[in-house]
Amino acid sequence: MITGLPDEWTIERVRSESGDPEAALLSLERLVVVEDHGLADYVPLQPDVILSFHDLCLVRADEDWFMGHLDVDGSVICWASYGSDLDEAIRGL
């Protein structure tokens, strides 16, 4: 199964590393944006992976992992980049 996760990562490893047994891969068919503190509007992202941890999400776009939250309409609003290392991004949860 192709998950889009980095090499050697599985959803089971994500669950183990995060301590969230319900962590899941989400469909990419949703609006994903990042807040840019200097601008009034959001900046759209084109993610290739979205991981959910209850209401929090990690989104990979352009090789960086962004932290955000899942909105009630299913969109993801991100507020910060946590770099390109998934393990470090998970520790940021």
C-alpha cells in the first residue's frame, strides 16, 4: 500500500511514536492552508500527506511538515512549519 509517508514509516510507527493509537492518514481531498502572520489571507498548501491526531494534524507540503488543526468543515488550518523530519514534527505535537 502506498501511503506517501517517508521511507521506513508506517501508520503503525506514527501511532507508536506519537502515542496516539488513533492517528490516521487523511484524504488529500480537502482545503489545506497556512496562516502567514504578515498577511490577512491564508496561503494554500498542496500537501502530499496529511496525518491526524484527533484535532491536530501534521501536513507535509514541499518537503516540510506543518502543524495545524482539523476544522469542523474538514479543512486543515496550519500555523507553523516543523521542518522536514517527521520524527521531530511528531515530538512537536
